Amino acid sequence: MSIKVTLHPFLNDGVELQLEVDGKTVGECIKSIMKQYPAMEKKMFGKNGALKGYVEVLVNGHGVGTNELVYSVKDGDSMAVLVFLSGG
Amino acid sequence: MNNNPINEKKRIVSPLSLTEVDYTRYSRQIIYPDFGEEGQIRLKKAHVLIAGVGGLGSPNATNLAYAGIGKLTLIDCDSVEFSNLNRQTLHWERDINEEKVVSASKKLKEMNSKIEVISLNIRITSENIGELLEGVDLVMDCMDNMETRFILNECCFKKGIPFIFGGVRGLEGQVTTIIPGKTPCLECLYPRGIEGEKPFPVFGATPALIASLQTMEAIKLLSGFGELLTGRMLFVNGETMEFMMIKIEKKKNCPICSGGNI
């Protein structure tokens, strides 16, 4: 179960990160990433354990909604964890 | 490679619609091989709506006015504040408390007296957006809030109007071009209800850069050449000078463009 993940540079001290992780859901994949990069947790998660409002997850190029952590992924899927820049 | 949908329309345009002054004024654009006289005529005939005349809207309006877009409609319900002046380049110290659309249109008319500028000091709502988009060829999304971006996205999809999305924060920005029915729409990417921080941090150079990328998309789309940022989102990180392109796709159950439930 290998998921290709791209992480927005803002989440990793300004450096874009591309890696492969295992997991059956978006949440499991993110948990796997957190084990390797624990410093990201503060940037990604709020006190309530949910992803912060500016963090958005795309799976195979499209958004996965507000219950993103339980969204199922399968072998070969690509996932992008992005910071949504909404200012104008 | 050219993924520009305007080529499919095969518009018939008359070279007579450019004046001698136009040929001189826009000569550096007209000599661009893929653009030419026909491209300039298409810009002159175009009506572009700029939603939000702030950090993104100011340089977009400026670029489009200089490029010779025939008609610009500016919409913003705010007045100029002192904290706008690090980035909102159409608003100056003398304009504090002036309506942004009035402040902007004064400068735009001085930049290019031959274009038409419509100024609307109103808030975009789901009730008025249909009327506001009548006759519009393209929408530049320069808003600072998600609620209005989603209203624009939905109505642009219904009316088949292209929509160029730009967003900024700090030294970072993102841009994509949305063609109704052909590309993912904004709601394929982001769920309703999300909202960015207020006030958000930003340096003036960031919206200037992202707006220029939006304008390049507008010029290509309206004149019919080049490869558009369709089906992909460009992220720019000015802190590290990295550009990241993410492939984006339509969402199967998108409530706007795929008939799903809102």
C-alpha cells in the first residue's frame, strides 16, 4: 500500500517534500509522515486534532472534503497536502 | 501545444477596429508573432470583470488597462485604509477613505483613456452575481475571502465564463485557470466553509507577482494563444524561490460541475 505524497513547502520549513508512505486513509498517511517529520504537526493540526483550516488535501488531484482524515486511499494513489492561500 | 479554448470559437474579427493610435500604442504586443493584430483586436473587444480591487486586483487592473482590454468592470465594497498601502498599488496616501473602485478607476483612466472602466462599489452576493456577469468574457478572482470566491465560481460555471483564480499569503501564492466544463472548478479543490486567516500576512511583491501571472493567463485566453494553467495549480514560494506545479482534476461528485449535492 504505497501512496505518493507531495507536501507543501510551508509545512516543511520551506522545502517541498515528496515521499511515499503506507496507509489506508489520508489520516493514516499523514500519521506516517508525522513519525518521520514530527515538527510538522504544529503546522498541520489544531488543538482539536483536526487539520488546520488552511491545510487542504487533494487525492489524485481533487479535494476530499472536510472529513479528509478518514478518506480512503489505495495503492498507487497520489496525495498532495497543500496550504490554501486565500488572501487577495 | 495549445490548450486554449478560444481557438475553437474561430471568431471573425475585423482589423478595422484598431485605430492608428492603437497600432502605435500596442506595437510591442502586436509584433509578438502568436498575438498580432488579431490578438489586440480581441483584447479591445473583451470585457473583463475584476472582483476585488486590492492586492491582486490593483496590478491585474493595471496590467489589463495597459494591455488594452476594451472594458474593465471593477467591483469592491471597501474603502482605502492605511494598511492597504504596502501592496494595493492603485491606492495612494491621498485616497484614504475613498471607495476603492473610485480610487482605482481614476488612475486607470489616466493610464489608458481609451478603455472603458465601470466602477461598482457593491458587495458580490449570490443574488446579484448573475446580473453582474452579464456580457462579461472573463473574471479575475482577486477576492480576499472564500465565500465570495465560491459565489463567483458557481455563477461562472453556470454561465460558462472562464475564471482565473489567484491567492496569496506572505511570500507565497497560487494561481490556476478555470474553464467551465473543461477543468476542475474551485469547489473540486476546496470545500465550502474554509476561510483563511484575517488579517493575513503579505508583502506587496507577492500579489504583484501572482497578479501578473493571472494577467498573462488572461491575455493568452482572450487572444487565443499559448498554453494555459488549466488542470494544474501553480504554487510559488518566494521565500525559497521554488515553483511547484500540482496536477488537479475534476471531482466526481462536485456539487458545482459534476451534479453532486452541496
